[in-house]
Amino acid sequence: MARYVNMAAPIPASPLFLREPEIRRGIELLYFGYSHLTRSIDAGLAQQGLGRAHHRALYFIARKPDLTVSELLALLAITKQSLGRVLGDLDARGLVETRTGDKDRRQRLLRLTPAGAALETELFEALREKLSAAYSSADREAVGGFWAVLEGLVPEEERKRIAALGQ
């Protein structure tokens, strides 16, 4: 496994970490880090004729089986039309199945099919490899700090929805 150069180490954060140069550096590292992370799965998605929106849907459906379409819409913050296209593609490829809710027949509950679960696992493993390598280049406190910064970017009212994914 390749070791990554810790670009953050040579330039310690200034005690004035809220100044423009530090904010710009954070934005750039966040952008390029996320860009390289997601590129690690683009080829696997392209082989299936899918894109990143499809991956996000697969990921969240895997995290919470029987997720409602409304919940997925709120998590992804996309239009109904966009989600309809994504779910239509995933359904046509046999990756997602939909059933009606037990209590509310208007609800559409989403689950991955075995093929969908296998694809999501494959994509997750590629992401895990990249992120694990990055985490390994930092210490535990740095990882916790990274999570705290990312959480700070999420509006308070959305944090409960995110926390519910881990339950």
C-alpha cells in the first residue's frame, strides 16, 4: 500500500488559523482531498454506466436499509426529478428494490439487492483504502479534529439526520 506524504505537516497551522491564507488552504485541501477520494471509484462506477449521484444513493441505502425515498431526498438534497432518474437507473440495473411501507402504503422503502450490495461494498472498499491511508498518515487527534471540522460545516439541524445513519 502506498504511503501518502502528509502535506499538512510541513506547514503548521498558524496561531491565527482563521486568517485568509489558512482558510484558503483548508478549502483547497478539502476540495482536492475529496476530489481524489471520489476519483478512486469513478472507474468502477463508469463500468456500470453510473455516476457519483448513483453512488451516493447506493451508499445511503446501504447505511440504512428501508430508507424512505423522502429520507433519501433529504439526505442528498437533490430534486425529486434528479432522484427519480437515479433510482430509475439503479432499479433498471437490478441494484435497488422498492417496496411500500408497512404502516403508510404511500411510503416507498428502498433496499439494495444482492447485486447492489456487492457493488456498494466494492466501491466502499476503494474509498476505505484511500481514507485509511490518509488516516494512517495522521495521528488519532488529527483524525478527531478533522471530523470536528467537517461536523462544524454541517448545519446543526442536519446533524441528527447524519447521526441516525450510524444507528
